[in-house]
Amino acid sequence: MSYEYRRPRRRRTGGWSGPGPDEKRDPQALGDLLGKLVRDRGWRKPAAHAGLFARWPHLVGPEVAAHCRPVSCVDGELVVEAESSAWATQLRLFRTQLLTQVAGEVGPGVVDRIRINGPTQPSHVKGARRVRFGGARDNYG
């Protein structure tokens, strides 16, 4: 009785990778994996909002960014707060260009409209007797 050594046959069940890239076994680029994760989890809009807030100086320029900042972005409305009423007026004049620039950077459907607020006004109501004043007091001396 003679015994021959036989190599066991390997079954090909699709577990082998060929000469090209393989998604299951080969290393993937981190950017591709993060993009897939963002798409699969439905984080596209929150990621776009975060990118908008992070790149604000790049979007509007350093001079404008020094005088205003984005506050929130809810339901397609970006709220921008200016440091003075003069800057708020200037931003309102350029609202269309700003919206076009922002929509081009973050993608369509993320920001549909922009609301520009002036500075927040402190309460000047003190004491039992008071005088009504109708201004923001942000452009006096």
C-alpha cells in the first residue's frame, strides 16, 4: 500500500483578491471612508454646516469675517450676526452675492436664504423712571 501526498484543494469562494484594488481587504483612503460614512449616516447637511462655519473667513474674506460671524443654520436659513448696524447694512446690500458664494462652496440645498442681524442691544431700562431711547447706541462715539 503506497501513500501519496496530495495537497488539499483550496476552494475559491470569492475571498481572494485579484491584482486590482479590493474594497474588502486592501487599505482605503481615509477621505473615501469618511465620505462613505457621512453619506450612509445621513450627515451631509450637518457636515456642510460645520464646513461653512469653519471656512467662514475664506468664504467672505478676512476683513468681512472680522466684523461678522455665522450664528446658526437651520432649515436652509443661515443667520449672520454683524458687530454694528453699519456692517449689517453693508451685508444686507451684498446678500445675493454672499448667498451665491456660500451655496457654491457648501453645495446646493444647504443654504437657501441668509438673515443678517445687527448687534444685540443691551437693556437700557433701569429704575422706576426711565426715558425711551430708540437706537442701538452702536454708532455714537
